[in-house]
Amino acid sequence: VNEPTAASLAYGIGLNAEEARTVAVYDLGRGTFDVSILSIQHGIFEVLSTHGDTFLGGDDFDKAIVTEWKTIHHLDSLSASDNQLLRLTAEKAKKHLSKEQQYSEKINIQSKNIDLELSRERYSQLIDPFVQLSINSCKSALKDAELSPDDIDEVVLVGGSVRNPQVRGAVSSFFANSSINDSIDPDEVVALGAAIEADILAGNRQDLLLLDVTPLSLGIETLGGLMDVILPRNSKVPQKVA
């Protein structure tokens, strides 16, 4: 089962065969971002479009904090162990600032003690470009599905990085007329949905049908290293081309 459908199932969306919903699944994890638009009606889960960035996630938030601290404290040519310590401290700061307004810690780098500080306001400025990239992907997914933000009934949040208040605020602002579903642990929601799908595959429910699409175009390499597209992205699967 694909992750967006699993996330929807975890929230019980579509389990009622009489229900008709259009759902956006916003999945921002540690290293990747995906957004999918699903149409759910009469027990049929149909992925209308999917978009994302395989190099966008919480790791970028960590790197932005590390770069900020390196610039402020003139930390150049760090050893591998010092770089790792700085990265782990940045990750700790990221999690702390999801709930608090200020982070500070003293660490030892290059044989000297350094006071690292970061406010939520400055942190928000650092990660804003990455948050906007995710919103741009949402726009592209909606365009591919030929829908607007107002057509989305619910937004399901998935992935640990959605705990960030700025991320949640940006999603709520973009999907202004949609309800935000975030009551289930974002790290567990896909696994919980997959368990429901396993119950369906076991034959305990026969009133649900899941339809997926290809997230990327599929094709063959041609002369000159170019790709000749055979199956365009967002094509329904299973699929065959004569």
C-alpha cells in the first residue's frame, strides 16, 4: 500500500463506503517530502496526483542551524567528530524549538567551550525557504489533479518534521478551508494504516479498493543519454503500454 493511502486509512478516512472526501497527504520526513491528492468515495481510494522532493526534509533544517552557528562562531575546518557533535546539537535544538521559544547549550568544539543559542524566530527564518519549497510542491500536485486548495476537505500530516509549528502553520494557511488531521503520531500513522490494509488483504473487508499512480515518469534511455517517456507520471497502476 502506498504511504498516502495508508495515512488516510489510519485516520479512518474512507472506511465508511458512503463517505466522499478529497484529501491531501502532506508527508515531510527526515530526508524526503511527498504530497499526494486522493479522491475517496464509495470505498475507492484513488490517488489523483503526487509530487515531492527526494532531497527535502528535516535534515535540511539541521544543516541550516549548523551553518548559522558556524557563521556566528567562525567555526572552520572542523574535525569529523566536531561536525557530528554540532549536527546532533542542531537536531536537539530543532526538536526543542518545536515547543519552546529559545534554545541554548554549551558544547566543547576545537578544545574550547562555545555557547550555542537559537531563538524560534531566527529558526523560522532559517527554514522558511524549505517550507516554501514544500508548499510549491503542493501547488504542483493540485495543478496536476486539476484542483484548487478550496477543493481539499482534509489534510493529513505525516512525518516527524510536521511537528514544527511553522510547517503546520504554512500548511494550514495554504489549505485554509481544510481540516487538519494530526491527532495520530506522525511517525506511526503510515504503519497503522498499513496494518488496516493488511486486514483488508486478509479478506476481512471486501468493500475497499485502492488505486495508485506512478510518482515518476517511466521510460527507456535513447541515443544521446535522453529518456523516451513510455508511461507519464501520475498514470494509474497497474498499467500497460502497447
